[in-house]
Amino acid sequence: MLSSLIQRNNTKILLVVLDGIGGLPVNGLTELEKANTPNLDRLAKTSATGLHIPVDYGVTPGSGPGHLGIFGFDPLEYKIGRGILEALGLGMEVKATDVAIRGNYATVEYRDGKPVIVDRRAGRISTEENRRITAKIKENIKEIDGVQILISPGMEHRSAIILRFPEPLPPGSDEVNDTDPQKVGVSPLSAEGKNPNAQEVAEIANKFLEKVAEILKDEPKANYILLRGFAQKPDIPSMREAFGLEACCIAVYPMYKGLASLVGMELIEFEGSSIEDEIKALKSVWESYDFFFLHIKKTDSYGEDGNYEAKVSVIEEFDRLLPSLLELKPDVIAITGDHSTPSVLKGHSWHPVPLLIHSQYVLGNTSERFTERECLKGEIGIIPAKKIINLLLANSLRLSKFGA
Amino acid sequence: MLSSLIQRNNTKILLVVLDGIGGLPVNGLTELEKANTPNLDRLAKTSATGLHIPVDYGVTPGSGPGHLGIFGFDPLEYKIGRGILEALGLGMEVKATDVAIRGNYATVEYRDGKPVIVDRRAGRISTEENRRITAKIKENIKEIDGVQILISPGMEHRSAIILRFPEPLPPGSDEVNDTDPQKVGVSPLSAEGKNPNAQEVAEIANKFLEKVAEILKDEPKANYILLRGFAQKPDIPSMREAFGLEACCIAVYPMYKGLASLVGMELIEFEGSSIEDEIKALKSVWESYDFFFLHIKKTDSYGEDGNYEAKVSVIEEFDRLLPSLLELKPDVIAITGDHSTPSVLKGHSWHPVPLLIHSQYVLGNTSERFTERECLKGEIGIIPAKKIINLLLANSLRLSKFGA
């Protein structure tokens, strides 16, 4: 329905995602409540506020579903497989011709000529060791039966592999089992496809496994690789197709750039990795797009570390820089997170995420601050994440009337 | 989706249902607002609060849909037929082989050998009279064509009948019309099935009606029985299957025990019928289950009677006993109702029902009391009843992350 109402104009929408911003109280105050945020407070007072639910009540989202929701896509409809997320996280581009897979280096012993797993993580080899081994594979396996093979090292024993076929693959081609049996003392599984297309993918994967075993046979620890999460690129419309928005992404970490590229956002390249560097990049492209996704990672990282004080500091740092964002005078600015990451939980959580939307068409004057509890008082209420885009489009007058 | 995220652990979830707890103001105060509840107030201050909508906006639920919702099942998807509810309410066990029916004793006159209804309720015979008549039927009809016949007396002219077939019945076997024509001066209807399986059921019912007419032919008032609400046991997953919970029920009234047993809860037997007796029973089985459904009936009974003061008293009685519940230190405690029963309406109503959830992972500090108006300020918002289970599972850390 929404897509039939889309009308383009010259307004600018800025979506700031403070990753994992929502929190829980420590000594009575959440991270947002503890932070000294005069600029956010001032903005909150004149904004529409509320909270959003990333996926469903009680459901803790991964980064994939968390971002799809705030980009306006139903995370229950569009699923991002583990292999795709892993590849995106390592900065690999994924295409409609690809099957992406997560690889875990492992240690096997050969008994009667058959590999038997003795360590599913190859003794958690160092990332440096991983790089050396991955380079060895890269050098020796460029393609298999006309399918291009790409591999990137991750942290410790992790890597991502892309099987790039000559033609786009039909849906369901990624229905291949993990070759990791999830226990030691047994042989790795063979890849098997649940349908003829997936079987073709599985055969390439099995040949890849054979070659890797040969290449790594003399390695003391990482002498095998286990494959998990075979996944194709999800067939998501772009922000242009779905919402008529020319969108760009300003982010530091590859995974978020990857998620943005899945919905057709252009990735802005820039020097540095601080919030200031990001804002500078934003300013440099302000004339060129309609929609700007600005991703700030550290709120989540410190939440995951259980570092309450550091999360508070990042919020305060963002607050100090907020005036320079507002100088751009976006027609609509939204500030929220992709999910909550309370430092007391040291991880993502299910809690609704504070949301602020400012434009000249809001009520405002409902919340004193941008905090979990103050946002409960706001005019937005508690809404599904995928509905945020409706409000951004409406507030930028990009939606025509529905019905006569 | 939820079922794919379930992970078991050793946490304990206590769901206290104050039946019909929601109310409306009398002299400005609802029953909850009028009640002196220092313990509930204290708990509310440190809890997540909100309200739930049992079925849909504006829809007044019966006890069946009211409870299914708070047990986590969509009351629009799983329907409990009148016959099943009647049988459960009279403490009869219902099985997959059964069709349960509500029976109303009636008075007929025979004109040209055909029965014509003159009183659809047999002059509202006394419950005692009902028991005598029902015993007579029970004694004389044990089975018909291999189908076991069970009958239990209810209040006044009401009874419940179970046709217990030798094998489980296919869905739709209960599609049989009421034999009550809903008016006097006409003959009772014959039972007819809408499909071959239902036709088989209808034939047993018609033979039953014939036999009952013969047995009761000399009764002055209750000389006939009208059948309504043919129903099979709904095919609902158990709490174990749906949510990975080992659940038990502590309730006094048969209907609530019956509803709990429909979703596979174990029924705890105990002496007495006071709230204190129930809490004692709860404590005695605390080590044996994950999920405890504690049902308190009197709030609803007094609401139905229009007895505002008595409903207030039950709330105060519960409040006095709350500390002994909290002594159990449940990981999650939820307090709510299955629906509202405002004493001014003397019946169930459509109003959202106050809801409180306490765990170590809530914001809290949003509501001063556990009342309809204070719960509006809370972090839960107004949610569908069937989503409560999501929050109970999340707060007990029984849901894994969705998506990577």
C-alpha cells in the first residue's frame, strides 16, 4: 500500500542509528538516563518520541533483522542468512549469483583415511594465523567447475566463503546442510542439497572441502574447514524501489555497510572512523542524496562489553556532536537504535528501543529527554520498527493521500 | 517463529490470574484504585506495567478465549466450543475421541405424538432436581452403538454430555446443529451433521434424545433435553510443545483447571479453596515445574455480582498474601486477569486488563500502583494478550536471538 503513495520531493531525511542504544537501569538509571545530554534533551522536547519493537515482543534481534526493520523492511519476511551476514561483515560484496558460507577452521585426525574432528575451532588459532592459512587457500583455489571461489579471513578460526556462479541462482539454491556436525569425535558431514539447484551448490562445496583438506593437510591445527549457514542474497527491494529514496550509508564497520548495500544504499567512503569523521563525510555528500543512514557502533560495542560507563561516554560524545548534525537542517531527523544492548545483559536484548523523530510537523512537548522512560510519554507510542519509515516519509511530505 | 527461539533453562515463571481484575470507576475510583494494596504498589513500582487486550479492541471475551490468550495462544485461532467449556466447567475430562454437548432440560407437550416445546428451561428446575434426573439418565444410558455416554448435572436446568467414541474423531466431526430451536411452540430439531463424520455423531445424538425422552416421559417439568454447542476438543499444542515449559495449574474451579489441562498443564490437587490454600499448594510443588498458573476466582465472581466492595476486599486479601508469593523468588512474576469484570457492568467487559511483569530485566519506575490508569504509564504499553508469553519467556532468558 505504502509504495502506491510514494511521491518524491527535495526533502532530506537523516536516520541516525546509535547501535544498541536501549539499556536497563544500573543504580536506577539507564545509560541514556545517566548521560549528560543537553542537546539531545533539547531536541527531544520538540520532537515526536516513542519506542520501537525491532521484530516482535520479547524477541532479541541480531544485527541483520535489527537493521532491516529500521530500513522499513519486515525482518520476518526478509531473512538474512548467516553466511551472507558473515561475508558482509568481512567487507565482501554479495551478488545474486552468490552463495555465501561461514567457514570455521577445525582440527581433524585421519583414522582409516577418514577425517575425524578433534577440535571444531582449531584451538581458536590467532587471527594472524587465520590470515596466513586463508591466503594459502585463496592462492590455490580460484575456481571450481566454472564457479568462482572467494574467501576472506575473519577473527580467530572464522572465515567467509563465497561461491560465485556464472548466473543468478533460483531461490532455494542455498538449502544445503551445515557440514559441521556440532560435535567432536565424528567425521564432518558432506554437503547435500535439498533440491537439484542446491545439490549443484553442495557439489561445489564438497569439491572445495576436498581441495582445502589437501592444501591444509600439513597444518598442525587448522587442517580442515567446517561450513555453516549456506545463504543466498535475500531478494529485498532497494530503498529507491520501495520508498523512492536515493539513500546512502555512512558507517565504519563492514557489516552495517553490507546491510545498507543489501537495500541499495550507496556506501560513502571516507577517512577515519570517529563519529566526527562520519559527520564530516555526511556533510560532504549532503547535496547528493535524499536519505542518509548514519551508523554509530560504539554504543553497542560497550553495551556488549558490559561497560556501562563507556556506553554513557559514547552517548555524551554523540550529544556534543549533535549540533553540527542539526546545522544541516534535515527536513526530518530520526534518532534511534537497531535494538537495545543493556550493559547489564552484555548483549542484544528484546527491549523496545527509544525513537525520536523531529520535523516541523510533530506535536512535541511530551518528553523531557531522549531516554527509555521519557520516550514512553511520546506521541509515537510503541511501534514495530518497520513502521518507522512510514513516519519518516510522512514527515518529509513524501506520501500522498490514501483514498479519495 | 517464537518456537524456533525457545531455549530451556531452570528459571521459574509465576503467572497470577486475578480473574476479571479490570474494573471501572465508582465515585471516581476503580476497584483496584479503591483497594488498599501496599504490597502490590511496591511491586508495581519496580515492575514493567501495561495492559493487555484479550481478543481484540472492544471485544468482551468469555473465560475460554480470555485464558487461552494469557496462556500464549491466539483465541481467534483456537476456539473452544460451548460443549467443551461446559464439560470442563463441570469437571469432566475431555479427550480427542469426544464430542461434548451442553444439555438443557426442557418441558415438552406431545401433540399428535410429536414433542412441542413449552418451556426451554423446564421451569428452571432446582439443581437438586437436575441431579436426580441426570442420575436417572446416567443409570439408563451407558453407551449407544459402542459410543460411551457421559453426563454431568450443572446448575438449574443445565448439564453436559460427552459422546466418547472408540477412536479420535477427524476435525469437523462436531459440525452438528443445536437441537434447540430457540423458541417455544415448535418441535425440537433433529441433530444433523454437515459432513459424513458429523452425521455419525448426529445419529448417536438423536438416539440419545430418543432414549432420554423415554426415560423422562413421566417427569412433570424436565421431560426432554435440548442439545447445544456440539464441540470437539480443540487441537492446541501443549505449553511444553509450544514454549518448552513444564507447566502446572493451581485453581479451585473446574473450568479453569479444564482450560489449563487443554494446554497440557498438570493440575495440582490440594485441600481447601482459599487463596492461602492455593499459595500453600503452589509452594509444595515449586521445585517441580517451570511455569505456575495460579488462578484466583473471586475478583470475577464479585464483579459479576456487581459487588464493588467485595471485589475490593478480595484484591486487598490478595495484596496481604502477595509477600508470601514473593518469598518464592520467581525469576519472573506476572500479575494480570483474563479479562475485565467491572462491577458496574456486572459481567465480563472489553476493557484492557492491567498487567504487571517483574524480573531483573525491566525498567520499572513508571507506575505508582497496579491500577488501570497507572499501568497506562508503563513500559509494556497496550499489547495483545497472546504476546504476554513472549515477554515472560524473554524475561526468563528462555528465547535465543533471532537472526544473525
